[in-house]
Amino acid sequence: MAKSSFTSKAIASAFMILTGSVIAGIVTMVILYNTQISSMNPTPRPTFSTTTTGPPPVMRLPKNLIPETYTVNVTSPNQTMLFTGNSTVNFHCAQTTRTIYLNSKDLAVSKPKVIDTENNNNIEVSAMKHHEDESDFLEIQLKEALEAGGNYSLSLDFKGEISENLDALFVSTYQEGEPEFEGDTNTERFLVATNMEPTDARRVFPCFDEPEMKAVFYVTIIHRRFTKALGNEQQSASNIIDEDWQYTSFHPTPKMSTYLVAFTVSEFKPTPSTHERVTIETFARPEAAAAGHTHYAASITGKILQFYENYFEINYQQKTLDQIALPDLSPAAMENWGLITYQEGGLLYEEGVSSLLHKEVIATLISHELAHQWFGNLVTMKWWNEVWLNEGFASYMSYFAVDHIDPSFKRDTFVMRDLHTAFEEDSLASSHPLSPPQEDVQETYQIIEMFDAITYSKVEILVMNTHYMYLSDFKYANTDQNDLWDYIQMAVDEDSGHTKVALIMKPWTTQIGYPVITINTTDGGIYQKHFLFNDSSESNLWWHVPITAMSDTSGLFSFTLEDKPDTLISKSGEWILANVNCTGYYRVNYNPENWERLLTQLEKDPHRIPLMNRGQLIDDAFNLARAKLVDVSLALNSTRFLHNETAYIPWESAVRNLEYIVLMFDRSEVYGPMQACVIKTSFSTCDIQNEQCIFQLLAIHVACSNGLPECIEMASKMFANWMNSNTTNGIHPNLRSVIYCQAVAAGGGKEWEFAWNKFQSSSDTSEKEQLRKALSCTKKIWLLNRYLEYTLDPEKIRLMDVASTINYIAKNVAGQALAWNFVRAHWDYVRQGAGAMLIEGVTSRFSTQFELKELEHFATDYELDSANRAVYQAIEQTKVNIEWVGEHKDVILEWFEGQTAL
């Protein structure tokens, strides 16, 4: 699954077994008690309602039955929200049992039939029941026992409802052509698609719905004629049933997990890709395919697949690979083996309309999903508590694939972005380990919580030199982190190394957070500490940290905390820099003298410091200041060299870190001097109208959002020219996102209505996304309220876009309070699919006791599900913000006023 768009409560135990002696003791005490009070007249005991909950259910399937193959037949819906089907699962019995447990949810299951496949004998079913709890167990009781070593089959009929929440089997709509009149439905088209990860295969057919219970799937889809069914494998047969219906059968899949099963039924058209062995097709709406919007994705997919085949020395396992751009999908993309689904924005690119940034997003997303065909599909984690073995490696490998097809997409930028995203989330005590205990990740909401920045981005420090035999030896199997360490150890041993991989890596995967390494260049002292924004939190966590360093008089050298070198002492006033090129997952702090020497070097000749470290020094300084480990003035001073900086990474780091200060103070008197300072000092090296400037988008965003008159005038004029021509948009595609936003922000109802009408009428995915975001930039409260109300209507804002649209509004200082009130009023609807992301967005400004109290009430009064951890992280972050703002407001105000006075 792609990054989506990301505090689980541990289940301590399933049941407590009372021993016979304890039961006997209780009975004896009850008898004695009744005997003693029989002659008394005691006060009646108070009565209480029976609200005490029982022990949590057992969530995991027993391991006594091992699925081997499924035959699944599904009839897609016909003008209803119902589907029907039947399935047969063949399984091996590893331990004698009279009960079959599998998963089924929201399905009406009937006609169970169990057969001993070795002698074709029928085994009578005595009862079938569905467990009404979070386990989703379908329990089938038998009159005879299944014998260990035997092979059996279970056949079931089922029917269910199409999901309206973009999961399991769901329906999506789109327009084909222009309506002739208002209310014309002749242009409306429907399709059905699946999205099973993590636990929704059980909502489409009864199955052993755990990643370790892999099997081979034989799938047949019955669908309307003149539509096309796609599945995980190549089509094996397709025949007409009657004048309305036909069936499509697919070749058996590789042995795979249930969450990877996928199919779609649509009228979409394909665009082929080039590959020497695999037939690759990219499907999209007929209009989009005919207009060539799939050409870019099709042109790079074969190259990326070939790159991975060469890199892993393992061929893609199937003869076909289909990709489909869906109008609706909850994640950005899903790596279903052989049928990868994407949101339209992840595949469709229109020359002359889509931006270069959009092209980069498409390349990165395709690279991520194709990497999953090896990491995740071919080799799969045993359980969801280690989903980083899927997602982390896919993210990491995508850097190399994108760099292979287009080096201009700057791999260092991707690395730094993901590193800082993980750092931010991992700086809270409510973070989670990469590999929490399995018992902490049982219910579906707890599994969904694992798909966050930690899982996707923290893994880079762990990859090292993965042995090529890891993928080969665990082909079609499941692994845990210990298997990975064993194979990395093989690589280390082959290189005659002495590193004990498992020993070193265990703290990084089983503990939360990361360290800050503090170096004193006066006496050579060095130590580590768990980095947390909350400086009052106690932590004894410790990590094995390999460190790289350099100075202005020496080259690169490496060491660990256990064997620190003498070169950490600055003998002649030279600066020392650690974590060279940001290869380690840790922050670095220094004594004040070394900080001053580093910042002086940046102002005199920044290129003496490696590019990635120029960005990281800013990031470390600001975050150390947030943790109150350095003065905030040091962090602000770390940006002084930027007037001589032309590279993107340092500027991006500065803008992103200043964003936190903006969020904390844009409702206070600090904001005026801050704006004036930014306008005065920024972008003197970059003409904001020069389209060749490497960070032009960043320049325009900062200049306009801080009120630079020339910038606002430029954006408003460009947008007005488009409004006046109505059809001819002369704004360069690379600039549209920021120009649209700034023009709508500076304008009023007329500009907003124009943007809204263009959003509704556009069929270009990239254009619609830029307009959807721009509509949130208005400063008019009544327009923001209207826009929030539009998110409740899927005809106006698709369900998959609801959370991000509300977050866009919340980012606007004029819309933050509106968005928070709206979320609470409509939580049941708006939380669907992205509740955690929504909470993170609407609470990002919270820094007052009143906001904290509201958030705490929200945590207790609302059903949180997969947003549970996000809410408690928001509470922790709000407490940190309150304390930090109170201690630093005056210092920051004084600094900005001093800078504007210079």
C-alpha cells in the first residue's frame, strides 16, 4: 500500500483459566458466607447494571488447518448494491479437530459442505455460527473429526453488500462525455473494484484471512457483457452466458496472502507497456486513455519492472501485470499481485497541464508498488506487527528505481523528506516500535494504525546490505525480522565482518524513538539520549549507533560510542560535523562553540558542508530547540546563511521548520514581525518570475503567504488573465498549484466560484487536485464553511478526498477552528479511511489549554478506532506545544523584531 496517506491499546490476554482449586475455594467461601448471615438481617446489596465487559476475544485463527487453494466465483452486482458468490477452499489438517474456523464479515453464508478429498466422503456439518465480535470468526462444527494429515475441502455460498466506504468490494462512478442537460444520467458510468488490505478479503468471500495463510486462488467473475474483468492473473477463459452476462476466469495465482486478491469490472481501456517477457497494460477511463493520459505511466512501468528484476536477480513471477487508475480508492495505490490499483492521480499525466512534481509523484508511486511485487507479495511478513518488512523496503527500493529512470528527480530530496517525516512522529513518547509485540496488533484498527510514517520511513537505517538469498529462499513464504537479520548476517560474514546484526538491530526495531548524539568538541565527550519533544519524559532507552564524522581539517571517519576517537576534540578551533550525509537515524547536538563554528562556516562558504547536512543542521537545530536542548535563537540563526544558498534541500528544511513556529504564533503578535523578517531576507537569489529557478514553487509560496505585494500582484494577475479568457490558461503547469492558491487567498467570492466551477468541469486529475487544494486557501469564512459542507456530498467531493480537503482548510489559519468544529460534528462520516490523518491535520495548531481540554473530551466521547493513536499523539503534542509557546514566545518575538530592525 502506498503512503497514505499515517496508541494502540495492547490486548493483555485472551482468557484467564481458573484452576479447580480456586473454584473450589470460592464455592466454600460462598457457603460459609450464606450460613453466617442466614440469622441476620443485612442491608440489601446495591444493584448495578450488567455492563462489565468480558475478556477480549481470541483474534487469531488456530494453526490446525492450512489452506492450499481457493476456487472463488463472484457475480458482480447489476443495478443493485448486492453481490453473490460461492467458494471452495482446499486445506490440509495439521491437528485433529471437529471445528473449522475461518474469517467472514458482513456476509450471509450458507450451504456449508465439507469433503474428505482423499476418499470423496462427505463430512456432515452439525452447526455454523458467526462470532459477533472483532474476531470475525465463522465457526463450522462437524459431526466427525478431521484427522491430522488429511486433506479436505469446504464449500460455501455467500452474498454481501457492496461497500460504500471504498474497501472490500466497492462501487465507483465517473462521467463519460458531457451531460446534455442538468440531471442527465446518460453520461454516468459505474465500475466495481476491490481493496482488501488489511482485513477485508473476509468481506468478499469467507477465507483464512491472515497474511501467513497463503494459498493459490482460482477466480471466476460473472459480469455484464461489454464490460471487462481484470484479476490477479492472466485471463484463462471468457464466455457469454446469456444476452446480459458473461464470465471471465483467470489462471491460478501464485501462492499468496488473501489481502492481495483483487478484481475489477469496468469499461476501461488499456495502454500497453514494453517488456521483453511480461505483458503490461495500464487501464483508465476511455476518455483519459484516448487522450494519452496513461502514456507516461505506461512508458516507465516496463523499465522499472526490468530494473527490479536485474537488481534482485529474480524475475517477476507472472506473465501479465495490469495497472488501473480508479476514480475512487482509499489508499494512493495498492500492490495487489498482478493487478495494481491506483487513485487516478497516481497514474494519469497530461502534458501541458500536469506539473513536473506530479510526474515525480507518479514515478515514485509506481516504483513503490512494483517493489512490493517482491517485498510483500513474493515474500510477506508473518503478521501485521512487522508490516515494515513490506512497506519500508518498498519505500527504500523506490528511490533507486526512480533514480534509474530519471536521475533529475533528485534521490537525496526523497531521502530527506522521508527521514524528517519519520523523525517528527518518532519524537513523541506515544510513538510505536517498528516491531511491536504481536499481541499489541490484533484488531483491525490496530493493524491500520501500523501504516504510518514510522513503518514507511524509519526502515532506511535497517536496510544495510540485504543478502540476495533472502528473497530467493523465502519465495512464496512469510518472514519476520529475525529471518532478515540472519540473511544480513550472511552478507556481513561473507565480507569478513564482525558485526552481530541481530544484537545491533534489536533496539532499533523493538524500541520507540531514536537517539540524539551529543558531542563536546572541547573535551571529546560524547553520549546518547532518547530524543523527545517532551523534555520531562523519562527514558532509559539505548541504541547501537554507528557514527560518521568529518572536520574542516580531516576527511571522513567512522566510529561507535564504545570506541570514540581522539579526533572529536577540536584542537585548533576547527569545526566537527557528525552523521555525514545523514546516513544514520539520529540527531546530533554539539557544544555551543562547535555550533557557532558550523554556522560561521555556512555563512562564509556553505559548500564546505555536504548538501544533505546543510539541510540537516537546520532541521537538527530547530528540533533540538523544540526539545529545549539548545536555545531557539541558535535555531533561528541557523537560517542566516540562506541568502547565499541556491540548493533546494536547505531551503526546504528551513521553510518546513519555520512552519512549526508559524503554526504556533500565526494567531499572535509574533506573526507580524515574523512575516516582515521572511519577506526581507528570503529569496534574494531567486527571481520569483524566473521559471528556471530550482525552488520557484517554494519561493512563490513563502513570498505570497507572507504578504510580499509583488508576489500577490503577480499571482492575482495570472489568475485574472485566466478568468478573463475563461478557456485559455496561460499559467505554467509547474506553477499552477501555488498561483491558484495565492490568487484565491487574495481574492473573494468571484475567484472562488471560478475555481470551483473549473474544479467541477475539469476531467484532468492533476488540474482537479490543484484546484481542490486552492479552494481551501480563501480567507472568507463563509466560503470555507460552504466548502466544508461540500465534503459531506460525494457528488461534490469524493469520499477518498474528504480528509485531505478538511486538512487543507485546517492549514488555513482562517479555517482551523471551523475545521475542528466540523470534524467533531460529522466524525462518523469524515473519519472513513483517513481518521488518523484528519486528526493530525486539524490539531496541528493546538497550543492552548482550551484546545487541550477539547481534545481530551474528544478522546473520551468519540469512537476513535484507527485514529486512536493519532488522538493520543495529538494530546501529547498539544501539551508540548503549550509549554514550549509559553517559554519561547517572548524570545522569538524579540529575535524577529531584531532582524527586521537591521
